[in-house]
Amino acid sequence: MLSIGKLVGGAEDYYLATVARGQEEYYTGAGEAPGYWLGKGAASLCPGGEVEAEVLRALLAGRLPGDTSPAKLTGDPHRRVAGFDLTFSAPKSVSLPYGLSAEEVSRSVREAHGEAVADALAYLEAHGTLC
């Protein structure tokens, strides 16, 4: 299942606060898995891998990571969208084998899900619009 949310400047603390601080929190339901950068823009704007708080804050404020100059944003601030939060949730038919199987099977399921997410995002980048 794909869920799409709009990211707006100033809301980054909400997203950062909902991320689990460790594997234990995630598995006890105390937080979400950390986000990670994907897509064509990730390589040019941000380091690969897990979303870092300061990089997210800069991007949602309309700046490149490491740039401390004031952002030059235009348009109605109430309608401005800084980005999109895409959540790809695996169905039970995928999550159950992941959670209940031997480590080798769980790893294979996780890798397959990761590949499916990357493929879906590549399709959206090439053929879709999120506006």
C-alpha cells in the first residue's frame, strides 16, 4: 500500500519525533522505522542512507543541506509544499513471512520489499506527478 503525505516547512519536528530511537522502540511499537532517501534527487541533494534531522530541516526550509543563508521562497506560504512523504507498507502476506521466518527468509523478504519500493518510486518519478 502506498500512502502519500505533503511535507511542509515547520512540520519536520513531528516526523523526527515519530521515528524510533532504536530497534527496540520500533519492535515495541514506540516509533516508526527511520526514513531513508531514495530517488534521483537523493544523490544530488543529500547523502544516501538514513534521513538526518539537519538535512530534513534544511530541505523543508527551502535550503540545500549545509547552506545557512535565508531561503528565498515564493508563493503563498499556506499552500507551499516542501516535499512529499511516501510510505510503502507491505501487506500481511509479506510482513508475516518477514516476522515469523528464519533470518535468511526474513532478509530475503526485506530485500525484495526494498527493491519493490525503489521500483515503484522510479515509476512515479518517470511517469507520475505528486502535485
